[in-house]
Amino acid sequence: MSGVLPAALRAHCRLANVREGTVVMTADSPVWAARLKYLGPTLLEQLRRGHGLEGKELRVRIAPAAVPETPPLRRPVMPAAAGDALRSLAEHESDPDLAAALRRLGSRGRD
């Protein structure tokens, strides 16, 4: 079957079933399904000639590819020395808002 499909379609479309003259193929998105339907008559002819399949009709179903699960995001870890440095910097800062922000950030340092 891989020789029948154009290279662009091979990664996105698969032969699912052939039954009673109907060739069923799956595509991983509506875009690839539309391209597959467009090539339907040509594909059926190539399947008849090259593979001996007596397909009279092509049906295309959309079966999205499995999406791998993404691991949960981990909160970055700040070394204790960086936290100490930020807290020390906060003690010498004249702007009270900036000093408070530096203390909050410095409190995230690992002890």
C-alpha cells in the first residue's frame, strides 16, 4: 500500500479495511482526509492494477494520531546560595516594593 500513496500522505493515512468492494482508509486529520478523497479514483485504480483489490468505493475516516502525554511541569528549584544572595540584596535595597519582591523570591531558595 505504501507504493500507492504519495509520499506526503504516507505518514498520515493508513489502509483500515477492504470489504465487499469498499476500501476504508484512515487519515489523522480532516486536511489529510480531504487530500485522500481527492485522490480516491486514482488510488482505487492503482489498487486494482497493482494489488488486485477490487475496490469500487473509497471511504475515508478520521482517526487522530495518538498524542503523547506531556509530563507535568516541575517548578524550577533555586539553589540555597541564590536565595541567600537575593535576601541579602533585599536588605540593601532602598525601594520597599523591590525589596519585598526580592525577599519573596529569595524565600524560594532551597535550604
